[in-house]
Amino acid sequence: MSVKPFRWKKSHLEVLDQRLLPAKYRKIICRRPSDVAKAIRDMAIRGAPAIGCVAAYGMVLAAKLNRRLQLSNFEKAGRLLKSARPTGVNLAWAVERMLGAAKNYLFSRPSVPPRRGGRVKVSLFDVLLAEAGRIEAEDLRMNRAIGRMGAKLFRKRKNVVLTHCNAGALATAGHGTALGVIRELHREKKIKKVFVDETRPYLQGARLTAWELAKERIPHELITDNMAAHFMKTEKVDGVIVGCDRVAANGDTANKIGTYNVAILAKYHRIPFYVAMPTSTLDLKTKSGRDIRIEDRSSDEVIYINGNRIAPRETKARHPAFDVTPARLISGFVTERGIVRAPYKTSLKKLISKHGLLQNRQPVAN
């Protein structure tokens, strides 16, 4: 898509405020790590890969402000950014990668030869900006590779696919994970229709996924979350494809609240349920879904819609932002390296060891 959720602009980061889409198109200017943390916490930017990318640029802003090159200042900025949202793995992963680049610089102080003799010092700002740029570019390449891999799972000419939440260009560095698969299917003329769950309470499906699909003229129909079972029963749904925020070593997967419901429904109706997973979202240090911390957000996001209260004042509400889908409900993970099948305890570990992918280094898709 031509629309990107964030852009680096010489000395600051521009973040598209996704809370206002599709009605308004407004950018937030981030000049400090605290600005980036607020944009993440307030969900102006969301989606695990996109959050990881903007957090990396948040560390670039820390370098811009940290003229004395004190490691403690970078670590403080890193803690602030990591605290913004706890469930997705990409946020902490990207911050740690940037901290690693900062430490390498502070301990080695690299220099490079200019075009005409001599050597010049490379600034920490330049080092971290280059590293953030690599994280962004690698994510985009992975998304495109995931799209190609996932499209191979659908052999029919006209497929009906259901997706939950938004795992598109707005949730990544561009193109998308789950929507990357759908985009590739559309390019290959293999999409009949996409069912888009509205995704209560934040309505990412209605506001963002439908918006992306409409911009690219991909056939789709918006449904409320409680309609999914009905359409799985009454219409031929060929597959479900969703994104993910963290995948544990055993394959248990954290994604937007409501994903678990869809996985159960797909299992009952014998519909394949696929998770589009950049390997940067795999967390082998987390053994199972029981160990994934689920973010609890404000109940106001349930009680209010566009500033209008929809429940009695005496009513309390709950808002876990994510749920965990057990690995046994997942038909396969679509990664930039191929499709991973059960048993996931061995296949996910094999994916990492086979391709030499390190948890502190983002893999580059071919």
C-alpha cells in the first residue's frame, strides 16, 4: 500500500494516528522516545511488527537527544518503550536489538573510510538509524515472502477467506502478514471474498482491515464477531488466516481478543486455521501460552464507542486486549521460510536451527 503507518523524516518520526481511521487521516510527530511510547500505549500505532519498528526509531530519537552517549540513558529509554505494551514480542525484541547496536558502538566506536582518504567517526545516531532502517526493511521483505508462501495453501481459483483484526500494511512495515497472504491471493485472482470480523471492542477489522481492502478493491464483507459461526455454517469458507503478537515455543499463539473464538469455530466446521507468523514474533523463551502476559486495557474502550456510552453507568467491563489460541487448534504457521506444521515443539525449534535464525537478530527473507 502507498499508505504507511509510520515514516522517518530526517530528525523525527511520523506516525499515522490509526485511532481516527477511516474518517480522518492525521499524523503524530514523535521527537522523543516518550512520544513514541505514548503513541504505542494509546494505540495510535498498533500491530506487533509495526510497534517493533517504531520502537526502533524511538531508540534513534534517544540517540539524537543523548549527546553525552551515556548507556544508562539508552537503557532508560528502552525500559520506557518496552513498558508501553507487554504482550507482543516484537516491541521488546526491537528495543533489545537497538540496545545491542548501541553497546557495540559505545564499546568499539567504529569509523569508516570516506571517499577520499582518511577515516571519519560514525555517530551513534547514524548507527542506530541504519539499524532501525534494517529492521523496517527486513519486516517488509518478510511480509512479502509470507504472502507468497501463504497463497500456496489455497489451490482453488475462487476462495472465501475469513480474517480477524488487522494484520495488514497498517500493522507492519507495509504489505501485511495475514493481509499479505490475501493480497497475494487477490493478485493471483484466487479470492472470491474476504469475511472481515469487525473485532470488538476496538473495531480494527471494521476501521482498518476493511479500509485497506477497499483501497485495493479486494472483495470483502464486514461481519460482526458473533456472525462468524453462522457464515462458516451457511457459506463455504475455505480458510481462516490471522496474524499474531507472540508465539510460544509450543505453538500457543497470542493474538487480538476474539482470535481464540474463531479458532474454535474453525475447528468445529473443519476449516483450516492458519497463523501468519514472521519469525521475529516467535518467542522460544516462552514455553507455552500460560506464560504469555495478557495486556488488560481500559474498560472505557468497551463501554464507549466514539465517545458515546453504550452501557449503564453502574456496569463494569473487562478488556483483555489479547487471548491465547492453543497450538492444537492451529493448522499451520505461515512464515517467510515456509509453512510450519505440528508438532510445533519440534518444528518451530527446527525452523530456527535450520535457517540459523537468532532471537536477537531479525531474519532476512529471500
